[in-house]
Amino acid sequence: MQVQAQVATEHWVLREDQQGICTLTLNRPDKFNALSAAMIAALTAHLDAIREEPTVRVVVIKANGRAFCVGHDLKEMRQANDPQRIKQLFSDCGGMMQRIEHLPQPVIASVHAVATAAGCQLVAACDLAIASESAKFAVSGINLGLFCSTPAVALSRNLGRKPALEMLLTGDFIDAATAKTYGLVNQVVAAEQLEQAVVAMAAKIAAKPPAAVSMGKQLFYQQLNQPLAEAYQLANQAITCNFYLEDTLEGVDAFLEKRPPNWQF
């Protein structure tokens, strides 16, 4: 299984590293980057590897071709004709999406075109997202008689209930501007400015102390679904530990002394 994942990683998802930014590119353009079992395995393998690489500060997920990702490979699923294999496929996909949240490094989706169903789920699962003006989003399984239950998990954690349910129940596309209004993406830029905007965001985050970024991301997700008192307890513990990091103390001293910080990372 490990060998298969390695082969898939090299083919279906391309990796490029530059100045602490790791870019993963979905590379199944002839199938509109549909999430086949091989592509899910490839993304999972990459995310597992990146987790152990402290030199990687930020991850960008983008795609080749005319689509960002159109969701699961329905042809592959139909040919499987096996409920256990389908259940495993959804489980593997959900595990891959959760790895994004659990990754120490922030993950930015760079969405240049259409993202539907599990492709829209992938955008929602990323910590941040920047979209081209020409990008469109939908969870359109309902049009085939299949409610997008697994995408609903990520979508409902990014959007308000009513916009999320409207997308899930109608299957209608929304444009990039609406996606920003709904909270699915952070920025919308002209197509020719997408790469520049993503790199600028990634570089800005990569320049921050990585330990503080990692601790902050972990705390952010931990406290989200906690009652208020428990959320503050988690936050108090996290910020206390954060305060006594070497780079943090240097940052505070630099601020008090009105000089640039001399971080060690």
C-alpha cells in the first residue's frame, strides 16, 4: 500500500518547495482533477510527509487544467459497485481533509476555476483560500440525487447555516464574490493576479515564527466547538506556553525596545 501511495504521489499530485512554501498541485487535468482513490492517497501521503518537515512553513494547494477539482471520480465509484469500497473511499477522503486541519502548517487553497462537491469541500477544509474572479463553487450532488453529506461537514464549518444549506439543497453554483461574502474564501482577485496574491499571503505567514503559527492554528480549531469557559481555558494555556517561547520573548523585547526582532527560526 505504501508503494502504491508513493507512485500515485509522484504522478497525481506535484510538489514544489521554495523559501518555506510547499505547493501541491492537483495534476489530473484530463479528468478535471476528480478525486480518485489514487489522488486521495497521493494528497494524504504528501500531507503526512509535510507534517514531519519543519522547513515547510506554509502549504499551498492548487491545480492544473480547466478545473480546480470537480469532486469524487463518479465513474470510478460506479464501476466499483461495492458499498464497502465506497465507504472506504469516503473515509479516506475525510481523513485526508482532516489532515489539513491537523497539519502544523497553514494551508492555502489557490482556486483558479470551478470547485464542486468534494472539490468545494477541499477549499473549505483549507485554512485559507484565495480565488480567481472566474472561480465558481457548488456542492451539486443533489442534482444527481446524492446529498453532499461529507462536503457538508466542511461547508457548515465555514459558512452560516442558511447559505450552506442553500448550496447543499439546490446544488446551484455561486461565483467567487458570493463565496467571499459567504466566508468560503478570503480574497478574490483577477485571474492574472491569483498566483501573486497566493504567494504574497504565503510569504507573509512564512515570515512569522513557526512555533507560534503552529500553536495558534491548533488552538483555533480546538476551541471552536467548545463551550465559552472551556474555550478560554484552552486559550489561556496555549497563550501562556506561547509567551515563553524564545522567539516570542525576543519579539516582545524588540517591540518594547523599538527595534526589529532577531528571531532564531
